Amino acid sequence: MSADEIAYPLPAEPLPIRLMNTIWADRDGRHDDLDAPQGLGEWLRRSGFTIGSTVDSEDLHAFRRLRDALRRIAAHVTDDQRPAAASATEDLDTAIADLNSVAVARTPLLVRRGTDLALDWTTSAHGAEHVLSLLGLAAAHLFTEDAVTLRACHGRGCVLYFSKDHPRRGWCSPGCSNRARAARHYQRHRSTKPE
């Protein structure tokens, strides 16, 4: 079972958050959807990418490196202290350098689309490298202009991040929200019972 298949489906998140959330936890412990090239290939397909070739261990390493960098930066942005959510990239400057190393391959160009003008981000990268550069650029945007919406889910045992897209949203999923409500209810009624 992956994070996308848990009992309560996660709301659609921006791609960088979806990449960060390929590390997830349940009662059986912490899991990694990118534990093999096949897992990366499946994640790319579910995310709508077709890269024209199969992914290999080099691609897997690059995506995992970017994911760890994103999780480290997200922890900084959200002041996330959850030990279970910790990233393999411990140093913030290293994480920023890792993100910039993939995002730098893109250049904005003004293009014509019919009668409209648009900004098109072109790249010399292809295949998995192209996807990495897209994710890098989207992540840089997320951590700067959209940083106010980025949250760490503080559900018990949860290691996911989410975009607070509604004022009342406080959890990554209805499952985490329900567990938190049930725990609060249990604590209230437990403390009011006579001994």
C-alpha cells in the first residue's frame, strides 16, 4: 500500500509535496515509495509524466536526493521538529544546493500560443532530468511564494506535508484529522471519569 492508496485518500497536492510524501508512515512503520526504480516509474506515471524510457538506479538516486532536499527545506519552512519525518539531508545549505542543482536547468522564454503570449520554461534536459528540473522549479516557488500554505501534518505518527488550501484544514488527510479528534475526545472523557 502506498500513501496514495491509504484508507482516506490524500487531497491533490502540488508536485513537490507529492514527491516529499513518497515517504509515509502507518502502524507498520515508515515506508518509502521510491525504494526501487520501479517505484519511481510508478510514481512518475501516477503524477502524469511520461519520460519515454525506463528509469534506472541513477534516476532513482537523483529523485531521492531531491526528495530529501525538499523534505529538509520543508522542515525548515514549517519549523517541523518531528523525528520520524527527518530527512537524510541534515544540512539546510546542502538541501538548497541540491534543489538549485536541478532547478537551474530551466530558462523562461516568451512564446506565442495562438493569439496569446505566455511564459514557457524551456530546458535542455530530457526524460527524468526534465522532470527533476520541473520539480525543482515548482519546489523553489513552493518554498518562497507559497510557503505560507505549506504545513507539516502533526497527526500521531504522520510524516507527511500538505498545502493548507482551506482555512479550516489542519491535517494532511481526513484520517489524521479523525484520529486527532478521537484522541481529544478520549482525553476529555478519560479526565472526567471518577476514580
